[in-house]
Amino acid sequence: MTPTWPPRVGLAARLRHAVGRSLLRARGAEAMRGLAQLRRRLGQPGTILCLGNGPSSESAELPTDFDCLFRVNWIWRQRAFLIEPDLVFTADPDLPPPGSRAILGFPTAADADRILRAHLRQDRAPAAWFTVPDLLPELAARRWPAYPTNGALMVAVAAALRPQRLVIAGIDLYRDPQGKYPGANDEPNEYGDLHNRDTDLDYMRMALSAYDGALVILSAALRDSLETA
């Protein structure tokens, strides 16, 4: 049975989270407590480019005039294309490359604790970080039947930052005939056990319903699916 999102957080986990925050602050990492703080940290971006990892993440239509680049996990580093994001949404154990100044966004407090402990073990700390439920309490207040993917969380945070222009690519809902990722690959082009397409679409529809800027979606599968309520 797929667990609902966000997961319940017990007292022990909250205490570990608080201790971890203190240790990271001592190493210069800034915990983002709200959208206004994150917006300032990003320099009040006018245009945000959100890239998932699907084939459309390398679309020829991608803009070059954006203020902030948001990416998902770290697999895109293998492609050597747009490899200096301002913010990375991840639940993967991989750590940022040395010298990265990317802010890290985590789906849950448990993901943050697990990955940030790995930073501490290597005497490292991200420039800044947050958990999505902390930033978007309205969306976290609803019990979702599956975990939204990091791509869906990325879209929600980007929309909540209210840029004048929001461009989304690479979130192809595992429906692109080219496969899961750009280039030749043989990985199954499907959702993992924690996720499903309906939850992703419902989550993004709710997040985008309040966005009143210019929205450009270069993922054909996502654009068509969002238009079909």
C-alpha cells in the first residue's frame, strides 16, 4: 500500500530535526522558513525555469533568459547540460558536487534529516535548504494518496514564489516516446512505487491554480494533461 504524503512526524523525529538544524547553522547553512525568505535568497526572480529529467528537459525551445534554474535530483549532471542550478529538489543520497551553491529542497523532514546527516559526516553543509511542507503548509494540510514527485514539488514551490514568468520542461509524466530520460536509456519509463500520475497532476493543478503570471509548459504530456481536468 502506498503511504500518504506528507508522512506523520513524531516527537523524536522533530527533536532530531531541530538538532540537525542547529548543527547545520553552525556550519553556515541557512534553513528557509518561508517563501518570502526563499524569494529574497533567490534574488526576487522574475523568470524561473523548472527542469525535470524527462526528454523535454533538453528541448530546443528552452529559454536562455531566466533568473533562476530549478532542477530535480542529480542525474542531469551526467548530461553536462544546464548543470549550475540555483535550487535542487531531491530525496536522493547523492551530495552536491564540491563548490555547489544550490539550495536543497526536500520532500519531507525525514528526507532532510537523512541527507543532511550525510553532509555532516563529510563536514559539509549546503548553502541553504528547506522542506516543502514547511514552505507550502496549505498543500501539506491535505492528505495526498501518494507522494508527489520531486518534479511536482518543484512546480508547486516555483509557482508559490510568484515569478512573472514560469517555464516548465522535463516533467513528461513518463509518457514521452523517447523514454524516461533524454538520450538512449533502457530504464522503465514509469512511476516508482511511492508515486502516481494522478496525484502528481492533482498536486500541480492545485499549486498552479493560484499562479497568475505567464506560464510556459514545454512538456507536451504535462500541458495536455493539465488542460484535461
